[in-house]
Amino acid sequence: MVGGLTIEDVRSGVSKLRNRVIGRVFKELNLIEQWGSGFQRMAASCNEVGLPEPILEEVAFRFKVIFSLVKDVTKEVLDDKDQRIIALIKDSVVDGGVTTKYLSEQIGLSTRAISERLTRLTEAGYIVVIQKNIYDPTKRYLPAQEN
């Protein structure tokens, strides 16, 4: 990193130019907005779409930014339909869980829309799926164990 900058400096918006001439040319051509705003803008963009903030690494004389394309499902907010699905699943524990079709009828969404929500809720750890294989027509959903 140039001039003793640290990763934390970069995260907080501190920057130092390696080449002032090139920096000024980029600024005059409106290819950059201002010095030191890049990381905050990258982090804000990632947060807007539910992705984790980029990882910054210093490797020898290089600087590396790693973006994850895996959504951080712990940040997702559950809407009313998600909460209703979870409630119906919790109420069905004694019956051995619920099916996609049952949830579709109760919530008023297509089975495809319910399946997408169930996948997201399963990945987030709110529910678990009991199935023989991915195409099992008798698969059922149960609430996840709370720790």
C-alpha cells in the first residue's frame, strides 16, 4: 500500500495518489468523482443488494478486492408472507410438516412462488426440508431447531 496506508484507512476513505498527474487527468475527464470514496461506494452497493461487503487484502506489493456473489441471507427482512409461512410450518410440527401445495393454498401464491420462498427460508436457516431427493413429491418442511 502506498505511503503507509492500511486496510482500515482505505475502508474509512483515506487515500494517497501514486501518480498525481494521472489522478488529475482522471478527475478532469470526470472518470472519478472524488478521492477516497471508492470503498464506501462499493460497500454501499453490496449492502443494497444483500451481498456482504468486499474483502480487502494486501498481498505483497498488490492490493486485492474480493467480491462475494453469495447473498448474506441473515440481513434479509422477512415480509408478511414469509412470516406466515414460518408460522404455518411451526403449527404443523405434530403433523410432520407441510407441503408446498398446502402452503400455496393457505398463502394464496403459486407453488412456484412458494418454492422460491421456501428455498430462501431454508438457506437462511429458518426452516428445514425433509425429502428423499430433490425431486421428492412428498417433501415436507419443518421449523429449524432453535439454539
